[in-house]
Amino acid sequence: MLLSLALIFICGFALGRIMQKLKLPSLLGMIIVGIILGPYVLNLISPTILDVSIDLRQIALIIILTRAGLALNIKDLKKVGRPAILMCFIPATFELAAVTILAPMLFGISYLEAAIMGAVLAAVSPAVVIPRMLKLIKEGYGKEKSIPQLIMPGAAFDDIYVIVLFTSFLGIYSGQGFTLSNLAQVPIAIGTGIGLGVLAGLVLIWIFKKIHIQDTIKIVLLLSVSFLMISLEGTIKAYVPISGLLAVMAIGAIILRKREDIAKKLSNKYDKIWVIAEILLFVLVGAAININYVATTGIAAVSLIFLALSFRTIGVFVCMLKTKLNTKEKLFCAIAYIPKATVQAAIGSIPLALGIPAGNTILTVAVLAIMITAPIGAIGIDITYKKLLQKNTNVLKEKETLTKID
């Protein structure tokens, strides 16, 4: 196990840096390391690590969403308003509908199997998107119109939306049927998740106020409460739907709202933790990819991915109707909604495990979606944000303040 961890971090860091030198996103190198070290190529990652791979990836996702919450100013979110809500489900719906219509033509599968595939593909990756939006906030790009704040919530919310639909479609396939109560779980999960997160955040603020605690201990407490939120979701979801990931984000947001000084310090600490978590996340995502399936679907799978992305882009532009964003800013929002990784790696293999005939095809398309869209989306964000977004002139003053706090 220790050898596996050493290989993951050393190789992941090394190839990630090489990719950066080549002007490519480091995550691409990390995914490649995961594929090479994983069970389908060299098989150098310990089964012990692979057994807890989902849990480790979830910890990394918690770190991402906590960072997002600590940078998510509620005033900016209110300023964005309607488009932020629409971005949580409209682009995903457009993409899911496109896959449901097109996949039967390309692969000869049923419409229900195509809907399951669409639900797997339709989620954007918070692991790719949110760190880049946080970078934009710090550098001041798109700040005036709160563009990063518009994109970040949707990158987390639409995961919940498509996972509920994915579960519902599987229920239909297994004969359990689909009810409106299944769909009603989405707003309920969002509301309970945010409410629980706000309550937990207020309790943490009270503790930080009453007891003098070092920043390192604050991080440990915040992480522990975040883990508790995720665990609680699994415990009570049979009775009350709740989004633990949104609760995690809400904790950070309420800390920023009530104690901005503490939020800035914690955010800087989380930036450092993310350096480690990022390597672990994307190497393990790569390790979950079975390249033996990739060559089986070929051009049809790639065509479907790009066609579905075009529909997703239309959905993003629909969300931007009657907003103050110009064409360049709308285009940036569409680019930021391209990357896929975390959800596809987490649920892409479930249909195959359940014996669905199109399971291999669904998994293959999910794998290709990660390999194609994660680097394209990451590169697209990295090379276009300075050209498509306006920079806030006060960013230098904000950077100076952050430096003093750090």
C-alpha cells in the first residue's frame, strides 16, 4: 500500500508538471498515470487502495466543494439570480435528451438504456471546474458580473440532478417504475442540504468564537463536520432526501458570510491541501478506466460525445437569455461546462454491474467522455478566460489583502 501511494504521488506530480510545461492541464497527466498504474495495465496500485478508491475520491471532492463554499459570496450569488438556478439543470437536460435520441441510432440500444447513458454523461465535473473558478475569483476575472459564482453552484447542483435521474431510470429498468416523488427529491435534497450546512456552519462559527483554536485544528474540525454531512446523507436518505455535498458547500459559504477573516485563512489552507488531494483524485479516476473497452465503440462514441456537448452548449446559452453577459462571456460559460470526470468515473460502471445489456457501451462512452472532455474543458478554460472575461481593476488590492492574511 505504501509503495502504491508513493507511485501515485511521485508519478502523478511528475507527469502533471510535464503536462503543465506542455501547456496542458496537469490533470491529464494524472489520469494517464492512473491508467498506466491501474489494474488494466501495470497493476501497480494496491487492491487495498482500489477498494477504498471511491471514498478517497469523495474526500477530494469534499475538499473542492469546501474551497468553493469558502469563496462563494452569497451577495454575488444573489446578484447572479435566475441564470445560476437554470444552469443547475437546463444544460444537463439538453445533453441527456440528445443522448436519449441519438444513442439508439448509433449503438442500436433501447431508448431506456440511452436515457441511462445520458444520465451518466450529463454531469459536469466539479473537480475540474471549481478549482479554476476559484482561480478566476482570486485573479479578478469575471468578477463584475459574478461569472465564476454563476458557474460554481451549477457544477455541484447538476450532479445531484442527474444522479437522481440516473437512479430513477435504473428503477424503471428493474421494474420499479418512475414516480413524481422521485423527481421531487431534487429540490428537497437541495433545500435540506443547504439548511443543514448553514446550521453546521453557524455552530462552527460559534465554536471558533468561544474557543481559541489554531487554524490547523479548525481545518480538522471543518473536514470532520464535512465527512459527517456526507455520512448523514447515506444514513437518512431513505427517510429524507439530503445533499451532503451541498451541505459541505453551504458550511463554507456561511463561514465566509459571518466571519470573512476566518474564511480567508481557511481557504488558503485548503489551497495547500488541494495540491495533495488533486493528485489522489485524478490518478484514481484514471485507475478506474478500463482501456480494453475504449477501442470497441470508436467513432460512434466520439461522435455521440461531441453531438451531446453541442446540445449542452445550446442549453447554456438558453440559461443566459436576458442576462447582461455579452457573447464572449456566454461562450466562456459554455466552455466551462464541458469537463466531465468525477460522476462518470463514479457511476459509469454501475449499469454493467447490474447486468444491463448496454452496460459495456455505457462504460466505454463514459470513459471516453472523461478522456476527451476533461482536458478539452480544462485547456479551454485556461487559455480563454483572459480573452473572454473582463478583469476587475481592484484585484491587486484584494491580492495584497490575502497576502497579509496568509
